[in-house]
Amino acid sequence: MLAAGYRWRKTGEKLKGDIYLNLWRRPWPLGVGAVALVITNIFMFSYARALGVFPQIAMWGSALYSFLGLPTESPFKPYPVKPPYLDMHSMIDVGIILGALAAAMLASEFKLRKESWQGGLQGLLGGILMGFGTVLMPPCNVGGFWVATMAFSLSGPLAALGLLPGAYIGGRILQWQVQRAVAGIDFSLAPEARPVPARGNSRQPIIGLAVLVTIAGTAGLYLGLGMNKVGVLLLFGTAFGIIVQRSRLCFVAAFRDIFTLRDGTVMKWVLLTLAIGAVGFAILKGQGYQPEHMVFPAGLHNVVGGFIFGIGMTLAGGCGLGILARSGEGYVRSWLAILGGMLSSGAWVHIYGRKVGEGWLYGKPVFLPAYLGWGGALGLVFAFILAFYLLILWVEAGKNAKAQSG
């Protein structure tokens, strides 16, 4: 009996160890992260709203201007200036940062990643461009392309037409920077390689666990105060942060790599999530649940905004979702990108004179089922996904043909 109990205990300890390794110490497969992201998004939509992060960043920027003595209205009507801790939408962004922080700590991967002044300036510039792109598109590539497409907004596919060339140009700029840097290296001056001493056990997992407990306690406090959506959206944001950090799912790479590397691996998974999300949103919206949710103005501004945002997110090293997650991992460039996005998008009402969606600059929202019916809308979204997939296959085939001929 004692021997059997010992074996069961050892087996249980091994299983716990394997689960911990698979969850926190080993990267998640990209496909697991992509599917987890879209399923979490569908559940959050069924509870309150779908994923989108940059309108909240814009609101933070407007609040900063007001705090500094320049009264400023938020550019997005649904996100008026208010303290972030009272804003359920801001809690998604806060949760993403904290979730990525907790995941990085549990994996012992957190590190303060400093930047040169050139890298910091590039992150700030990238954020500024993303800020202008988000008010023009609107909003960002996650909300304005990914969610908008599965929400049957015509603006989603239009935004992709701008994001693709924007990410390509941003990628070419990065390639040029790398080539210049490599050309300037004198390898004869490289120091002699020395063994790296082993490090002791990291305390990061304990801190990561403490972060998760704090998040859960904060969400419980909100629930106790009757602020249910604020608390629950904090938990959803945390889940998004963990998923992105562990799977390294990157929407920038999805767009950038298609033409710069002729590799559509990441975008193929994104397209699969669009198909899953479209079915989920059709089921919910088809029953009359928030049919106009995440349906944005459609027009040339989607393409122009997507183009500007595509350049910015590539220079910054992450889209809105990406820079939030990477800021939790300790990337200083992402902190500066968030600041740049706050400054540019937060000042939009002063620059344009009106809010996003108003005036001559923006088209009218186009909800595809209202024009095509649900069958036609689903058909159009899946046709867009198929066309995008065939484009990727064509680009990758060109790469393979070139490699074989070389």
C-alpha cells in the first residue's frame, strides 16, 4: 500500500511538472494561440464586446492632454475620457499588459529590454504613426481588420488593402537597417566567447503567480462593488495577454512576412481564425445580438489608415495588441510606442476638429448582412479569406520557384 501510494504521488508530481512545463516554460504552438485568441474573443463578445485596444489608448492620450492643462475630448465617441480604473474598456488593455507580465514571469522570461536612442525614437515614431492610422482606419489592425471582418463590416477587408503594403514598406525599412548594421560590423574585433555561468533558480515564477492572484483579487473587488463588466473584462484582457505572450502570435509578422520573407505561415492561421470568428459572430448577430457591434465607417480612409498603421506597427515592433503585451514583458520600445500612440490619436479632435466617424473624411458604416443577407455576407467574407489565402500561396510559390532555379 505504501509503495503504491508513493508511486501515485510521484506520478501526480510528474504530471503537474509536465503541465507546468507545457503551459509556462515551453512556447505554445502558433495554431493553439490563434485558436485560443479567437475563441476568447467570441466569448468576450457574447459577454460584452469584442477585442479592440487602440481606442482606449487614444482615450488615455486625451486624458493626458487634459491633465496637462489642454482640455481634450476622446476621438472615439464610445470611449469618453474617464479614469482608466473606472473604464471597462481600458481594463482590457490593462489586463493584456498584466497577463503578459504574469506569463513572462511564470516562464522566467521577463527582462527589462532597454533601447538605444535610435531604437527608442523609432518606437515612438511607430506609435505616432499607429495613432494616426487608428483614427483614420478606424480603429487598429486587430479591431479594424481582424474583428471587423468577422463582424461583417466592409471596413475590415478594405483595411487589409492598406495594411499589406504598409507592413511591407515598414519591413523593407527594417531590412535596410539590418543590412547597414551588419555592413558596419568589424568581426575581427569580436570578443572571445566565454562560458556563461549557470544561474540560480529564478524567483520570477513566484512573482508571476503573485501577479495572477492580484489580478483575480482585483477582479473580485470589482465584482463585489457591482462593477461586473470592469472586473470580467480585466480577466478577459489577462487571458489575451497570456495567449499572445505564450504563443508569440504576432499580427505584424502576419502582414509583414508575406512579401518581405514570402512566408504566409502566420497569416494562414489568422485567416483560419477569421473563418471561425465569422461563424461565431454570425450565430450571435443573426439572433439580433449587437448586430452593429464593430461595424465601422467604410471608405478610402480604411485603406489610407491601414497603410499608415501598417508602417507604424512594423517600426514599433508590434500592433496595438502586440505593444501592450510586449510592454508587460519589459520592452522599452513598446512603452514608447504606447506613448506615441497616445499623443497622436489623443489629439485627433484638435487636429481634425471632429470625432472619428464624423464629417467629410469618413464613409458610412456598411454592415454586409443588411445589404447581402446572411448567406451573401458569409459568402463574401469566406471569398475574401479564400482570395487572401490564394494570394499567399502565389507569393510562396514564387519563393519556391526562385529557390529551385537558383
